[in-house]
Amino acid sequence: MVSLPDILSSNSRIPSTLPPGLIAVFVGATNGIGETTLRQFAKYARQPRVYFVGRSQEAGDRIAAECKALNSEGEYIFIKADTSLIRTVDDVCREIKSKENSVNLLFLSIGTLIPNDPAADDRAQTETSEGLHYAAALAVHCRTRFIVNFLPLLQKATSLRRVVSVFAATKEGPINTDDFQGWNIPLMAQRGHASSIVTLSLETLAKKAPEVSFIHDFPGPVRSGIARGTKGPLFFVFKAVFKVLGPLVYIPTEESGEFHVFLATSARYPASSGEEVVSGVPLADGVVTARGTDSKIASGMYSVDQHGESAGPAVEQLLAKFREEGMVEKVWKHIEGEFDRIVGQEAA
């Protein structure tokens, strides 16, 4: 477990150990984990230029002003967009790529708890206009599209090079290869299925770009807007319970922001290339380099829990079994197939 004092100590050294002018892209940053992480990143980074993407112009304007108050030397550019659509993701990426030659950090926290009901006849509530399951589009396809589009810019960065995807790391489970999007998977099995797909897709990208560090993390219970739009008796009970118990179990929002800034900047999670200059804030005494999803230290792709610890033996064994079965390739073929169907090209 990485302690909060160690996290705060590492973050406090960002101004002295990382160069000025870091370029970051936050997707899903107008509430919850994305918002608090953006705010803490703005507090620590020297002269950062941050692009952040969300659906609410009002929230975007507010957050930009708050970040400017925290760090007047930074630039905070809001882009209003519905990032559940691959075509919109491409438009956002083209806009940023027209202005930047490199990116240091891509932070992805878009998501929803809106499930698909396998018993329902009408998929309209959970199907995007591009024919993707809404939850899968956010957690898998659109996140992956952002990474693929920005990968060349991440590889060009001369200092920090990192991707953080906030979802359900260390909760990986069986994958249904007949239903990658999860249209007919029972609710209780959907998390493990989707978590494994996210992790395996990031493993593919880590192999393509060994100069970049990739982290899939589980944030723990944090107050956010992820349950917006959920319906039905199960979620009614879920919301009622958390309204009462939430204050007792929620991780404080600012603490979550500090934790995710640590994930985004610490040398605890280096790229597999081993280049020290891009690894992040040097480790303090007592903090060690993390173990990757392949069970090896400093292997470039990490599945970590809310304490910053790598996935345990059971998950590592499951992922190893997936690799032996060719599941990594099957997952990537599915994702690329959807990209080709929707936009007809591998990247924007």
C-alpha cells in the first residue's frame, strides 16, 4: 500500500522534478475523479497546458477558472464533446493535434453505471448512434480510440509519457468472446468482463509503445456522477444505500485527486523501455517500483487498486491464461473491427 504521506510527498516534488510546460489531456474531467485530479494536477505542475473534455460548458468554464486561480501560469482549455461517439473522439483529437506536437499525459475517466438489460427488447437507452453498447463505448472503444490517436504524440514527449485509465482494475474476470460489448451479460458479471477487456487492450498498446507507461486503476468508492441516468429497482436501492452509507465509505474527493496525480506522475509505474527521463517523479525511500500485469517489475502496463498496489496472483494467473488462449489478439481484433466499421480507419 502506498501511504497518503508518500503520495503527498511525491506530488509535492512535481514542480522540482518534472519540467515546465507539461501537456495533458483529461477526458471526463467535468465531475468526479477526472475533475479532482485535474485540479490537483494544475496545483502542482509548472506552466502546464491542459485540454479537458466533457459535456457541460458551464462546468468546463467553472473548472477552467478554478484551475487558473490555483495556478495562473497554466493554460486550461475546455472542449465540449460527447465522447461516447468514435467520430466525436476523432474530431476532438484532431483539434488538439492541430495545436500540439506532443502529449505527456492522457487521463481517461469517462464512464457510466447504466447497464444493458438482457431481458429488454428495446436497446435504445443503451445503444449509441454508432451501434455500440453505451457503457462499452465509454469504457473500452472511445478510451482506446483516444489512446490510439494520441499515441504518436505521447511517444514524442521528451519527459513524462503516461496513460491512466480509471475503471475497474484488479477486478478482471472471465470474458465472453461471443458478446464483447456485453449486451447479454448478467449485471454482476459485466464488471469483470469489461475490466479484462480494458486491461488486455492496454497490454496491446503497451507493446506497440514501450516508451509509454500505461495504468489501469480502480479508484475505490469516490463521489462522482457515474450513476447519472441509471434506472430500475436495483439502482434505486443502490443510490438509497449510498446516500446513507456513502459519507462513511467514500474516499475524500481531494484525496482521490492526489492519488490519481501520483499514478499519473510517479516513477513507481515506469514504461517498459526503462528510460529514466520519462519515468516521472523519482521514488522516495520505502516506495518501490510496481509489478506489471505480466508479473514482472517495471514492465510498463499496470493494473492497480485503490491503494496503488498491483493486481494479486489470481488476476495475474487469469491474465496469463488469457494470453495463452490468444485472448489479447481477440480483444484487439474486436476493437479494431468496430473502428473500421464506424470510421473506416485505424486512427484519426
